[in-house]
Amino acid sequence: MSNTREIATEVLTNIYSKFEFFENAVLLNKNYCRLSGRDKAFVRYLVLNTLRRNGQVDKVINDFVKIPIKKKNFYILNLLRLSICQILFLNIKEYSIVNTAVEISKKYKFDKFVNGLLREICRNKNKIFQNLEPNTNIPSWIKNDIIKNLGKETLKKISEGIVYEPNLNIKIKVSCVKEKNWEKVLNGKFIFADVLKTHNDGLIEKKPFFSEGDWWIQNVSSTLPVRLISKIFQNVDKSKVSVLDVGAAPGGKTFQLIEENFNVKSLEISQRRIRRLKQNLQRLKFDANIICQDFFNYKCSDLFDCILIDAPCSASGLIQKKPEILIRDKEENIKELIHKQQRMLEKSKELLKIGGYLVYCVCSIHSSEGSNQADIFLRKNKNFKIIEFNNIANNFGKYLNKGMLLITPGGFGINAEADGFFISIFKRIK
Ligand SMILES: C[S@@+](CC[C@H](N)C(=O)[O-])C[C@H]1O[C@@H](n2cnc3c(N)ncnc32)[C@H](O)[C@@H]1O
């Protein structure tokens, strides 16, 4: 029978070799699916922490392993990654880490090598720590962009923050906020009047009042676009304000728009993601107008008062929550995404009223997907102007330019462990 560390090694190997998302990699692993809740949590803890520490761990391997480990022994390399992460960064007894790793590697006839290497690392722990910069965990395509646009201090802050497990943010339905003592019920702390942070134990569906539909999972940063839209239309009857939510699934922003009483259409290309959106709507007892279509083919005779584009992106803002992004080479992939984001912005123009608002956001901190896109759009479209909105998100992120808000992972001004996020808003003036 496989033990938890063996299963963690299988999962990590899958993530490294197939660039699988963590959540997919665990679901695809039959041994993982058979584990108890407690053991599943341990596997998650080991794998996610090893990914968060990927650069530091690989540096130790490079420093201590003189002959590179061959490709065919990839499993052993990942067993070492997991074991080194535990020895250096997790509060686990060294003898248990080393003994288990040696036992697992016997099958592959690598036990002597693994034993010698891990014991040497245990002996040299203090020396190793002197030369182990957390920014090595961030890949250069993100790191160089942060240094160029936000500076080395910000890079330091981000790299030191993302090695910790992020909290879970829960968005309570506005209509339910006053009903209960939510901090007590969900064992958390409010960071906004309707967003609470709590520990992520991986057991979301078991939390109180989940099945009753009183709340959903949404990071505080990603609640900002709809808060801003609400602010813009605060003095009008929102039920008469038409909003097109583009790329709507799994639904966080649609839910907020519904509870704010906007006249919302939720457009999404993916059938699979629409199924999730519908499940969520049913649980939350919300009703939505869903359109399953490619945005680029979408036509509508009535123009919208507001279009919200939550564009597909590299997700570089989610590196703390989804640390597998740290080991992906996104440089090539990002070009396609940038092109798509530009096309989405351009497509929106034909669907927006004069005087209407175009809200563009991405869960990325990369300038090519955020501020550059906003700059290009404004340069090309003189009939749009950018809107300043520092009143609502005050002290929450960094204003790159008037009206462009960037939240880096961990946030700036508030202790929220926010996801990285970019927002800008344009108004069509003619
Ligand atoms: C960042 S996610 C949106 C998250 C969502 N707004 C929320 O708050 O839960 C981007 C979404 O855009 C969708 N998408 C990508 N290309 C699209 C297109 N051409 N037309 C419509 N939706 C698209 C993706 O399937 C994905 O669900």
C-alpha cells in the first residue's frame, strides 16, 4: 500500500512532468482519492509547500548532487524535492523524513544515494540557510517584470510572502451578513464588511452554511471590480443598469452583480465551467441570465451600460494559492493570452453605450496583461478615458497610473493575503 509521502511524490511528479494543475493532479491520482481527509491534507501540505519552495529546493539539489539525476529517475528527483522541503522548511522530524524517503527509494535501488544525500543536508542545514534567497522560487518571466515595474523591494516582499499558505477568503451574501456571528461560525476574521478570511483546511463543502448557500469562495481582490461598478452606479436604479459579465464562470462576479441588483447577462465560452456556474447558482439560490457563447461571436441589439471583462490570463497573481504556476514556463503561452485580452477589449467597444463603462481585470501581476493592455487600449481608442477610483480601494493596492490598480500577492496596505490582481476602468465618451 502506498503511503502519503509516496503519493505526494507521484502527484509532484505529475505536476512537474505534465504541467498539470495541482487540483487536477490530485484528482487524477487514485491512491490520493482513497486517502482519509487527514492524509489528503498532509499530501496537499507537502506538495504545495514543495512547489512554493521550488527554486530554493532545486538550488540545494544543484549544490549537493554532483552528477545530475537522469530524466528516467524523475520520481527520485521529486522524492528528494519533497524530502528537502520538509527538512528545511516544515516542522517534521528529520529521522521520519529520511527513513521514509529511504524506504520508498529502495524499490528504485536508490536508497543509499537518498540516505547519504538527505543526511548530508540535515548536517549542513545552518550553512544552507545562509544562502537561500526566497526570490529564487519565482520564475524569471515574473521576477524580471516585477523588478522592472515595481522594484526590488516589492519583489522581496512578494517572495517572502508567497512561501506561506494563504488564507481562504469567504464572501458572505450581503443579505446574510447580519444574520450570524460569522467570525465565530467560520472561525475567521472580517477583512471587508462581507469578506472574511479563515484557515484553508481543504474541506470547504463541510464548512457551516455552505450547503444553505449563505456564502461562496472569492478572494477579496477579485471582489473589487464589482464594488467599483456599484460605486459608479450608486445613485441610479441598478435594476435598470445592464451589465455584461464576460468570462463569467465559475461565477464570483456574477453573484456579486446579482446581489447588487444589476440587470446582468453572464457570458461564458466553456460548457464545463457553465455547469459549475449553474451548480453554484443553485446552491446560492440566485437566478442568472447565462449565455454560453464565444464572446467574439456574440451579438446583441441593445448596447450595455457596463461590460466587465475578467479575461483569461497567466494567473501570475495566484502564485501563492496555486504555486504550480511558479514552475510553468509561461513565456510563450502568455503571448497568446495577451493577444486574446486585446481582442476582448476591442470587441467590447461594439457592445458598449456612449457613456458606458468598460471594466478590465486579470488575476495577473504581469504588466503585459495589465497596465500595458490598458495603455494600448487608451492609445488606440481616443473615445475612451480612464476612470480614477482610489476612493474605494484606498490603501489596498498600488496605483500604477491614474485609475490602474495593481494588487500584488499578499496585498499592500491590508493584512489580507490577497491574490494578485489588476483592474482598470474606461468610460466611452463618444
Ligand atoms: C478568469 S476566468 C473568469 C472568472 C469569473 N469571472 C469569476 O469571477 O468567477 C476567465 C473566463 O473566461 C472564459 N473565456 C475565455 N475565452 C472566452 C471567450 N472567447 N468567450 C467567453 N468566455 C471566455 C474562460 O472559460 C474563463 O471561465
